[in-house]
Amino acid sequence: MRAGHRNAILIGVVCFAIGNLVTSVLKDLSVIAFVYGGLVGFATNVVCLTAAHMIVLCFEVKYVSLSTGIGLSGIGVGLIVNSPAISWIFAHLGWRQSLRVIAAAYGVMGLLCSYVFYLPPNFKPKDGDESITQNDFKGKDKVSAIKRIKSLVKCPLFWSTQVVFFTCTLVVQFLYISVGNYMRILGANDGQITLTSTLMGVGDLLGRLLMAFATDNICISRTLVYAFNSFFGGMLMLFLLISKSTFVTSLIIAGLSIPRGTVYSMILPVAVELFGKKSAVEAISIAYFVTGFANLAGPLLSDTPFDKSGSYSLTIYISGILFVFAGFLMTCVELTRRRRNHRKAEDKKKSDQNAFKIPSSYLAPNFGNSQKQKSHRNV
């Protein structure tokens, strides 16, 4: 954070507002997708990474999950409040004017919130398990971010977690992109779809808070929680496949919002647990880069089978299988991490024993000679 946390937040807010304003005056759909996706996507990642870096600095390791869950719970609150509000704005003002209103509202709120992202000169970061100095957030650390990324790339666990993040993000795109069309096929009207979106916000909020509380207060690793979350999402996907009622489908989709929210909110706690606090920001930076490709590939999974068959059954079936695969792979990551930590503990124990072991020559250097002298005297 060479520019400072507050300046980074301001850059993200300005880019988000400009992206919405420019999009509101464009007419070509391809240009709209490029401008909106580029500016708004860049702004979102800048804000998320800055918030993640603040959490790593200001909270100890055991409170990272809870602080992340509470910090990201604003997304769930925003979904609950904004779903009906944005629907009303779009219905009365149109999409162009609505984007301008969103840009103005986000700009004002972002400018006000940016004043919170400030570290005083005498700030002392929470060390947790590792020693973090002032240089870590001033951009003057002896180990550069490039060297940390190189060390992460060489770790097999790092690539396994990236596969899991990519797979889970790819699956949850169905809930972002095609859930409205899926409910219309089942016969739901606009009011029921808006209600489902609100329930998704409630499930998202509850999922973030419950997972954060569970990982910080129950003796279970964050990586294993992520695996259980993936198994839970796969089970709900299979229930969604056999559901034919609009009401039951709404409840299942609201339940799927729990693993959907956890997919993003648990990236930082998992990165801290696996790679330490000093490399956590670099790890989630790459994770967000990987999930960005998953967001691009999401429409292929959600819409391609529908275009060919006219049904989302194959999409839901594949999504459930991918969720279960991600849970299994993350379980393997957790078992490997425990084996690695056990091996490190054993090696440290052996090195400590060798360090305090006194050679026998120091204990009785002339023991043999003294025995010989005693025997000669007796003779």
C-alpha cells in the first residue's frame, strides 16, 4: 500500500462512479461491457484488497474470520436494501438514469467511508503468529511482494486452493446470472423474483456472520469450514434440481446464498491460515485474479447448456458436482496442511533436543583414565 489505504479507497470510489456514469451514456453493448466491466471491476478489487489489508494489520489471526465476516456483511445488508430499491429505480427512471443515481450514491458513501481507512503514525500492527512491522504497510518491507508471490507459486497447496476458488466462483455465477430466468421458467412473477433476491441477501448476510463466528469460536480450521461449505452447496444444488415448486425453489436459492457468500468472505481467512499474515494479501490478490476468470467463464456454464436444451437441469447438475469436487479438494488441502505442520513440529522438537544435548566427552572427559588409575592403585 504505497499510496496509503485512504487514497486507494478514493481511487476505487472514483473509478466506480466514472464507470457507471460513462456506461449510462454509451450505446454499443460491447463497449458498455468493456467499460463497465473494466472500471467497475477494477474499483471493486481495489476496495476489497484495501479492506483485506486493513483487516490483516488491525486484527490478530484468531479474529481475522470474524472481522472479515462482519466487514463483508455490508454486502448482505446492501442486497437486502438495494434489491427492492434498485428495482423501483429502474422501473421509474430507466437503466441509464438509474446508473447515474447509483454512481452518485456510491460516490458520496465511498467518500465518507474512506475517512475510516487511516492508520495513525504510531500504529502498531497486530502481530498474531508472525512479526509484522511498520514497513509492511508503508511499502518498505525487505521482502518485496514479487518475492512473496514467487514463493507462493512454488507451493502446491497454493495452486490447489486456487482451483477450489475458481471452481466455487464458477458455480455461484449461476446464482448471480441465471436465477431470475430460472424462476421465470418455473412460473414466478417479478414480485416473487424480487422477494427471492431479498431472501438471497438475508442468506448471504447470515452465511458470512455464521461462518465467521464458527471459525473463530469453534476448534475447527477455516480451510475445513470452506470444504464443508462446498459440500453443503453441492447438496442444495441437488435439491434445487428436484424442486418444482416456486416457493420451495426460493427457499433453496436463499439457502444457497450461504455458501455463495462464504465463497468470497472466507478467501482471506483461508489465505491467512495457509500462508501466514505476511503473504495473505498477495495470496488473495492472485485469488481474486483467478476468480475473475471464473466470472468470465460463468456464463458459459450457466447459459450454454440452456441454449442447447432449453433447461437448466444440466447446469444445476454440473454445479452440484463441481461444488462436491471443490469440497473434496479443500479437504485434501487441509489434511496436507496438518501433515506439514506436524512434520515441522517434529523437526523443531528434534532440533531443540539436539541443541540442548550435551556431549558425553564434556560430562566425563577423563572417566576411563580415572578408572585405570584407581585399579593400578588398588593393585
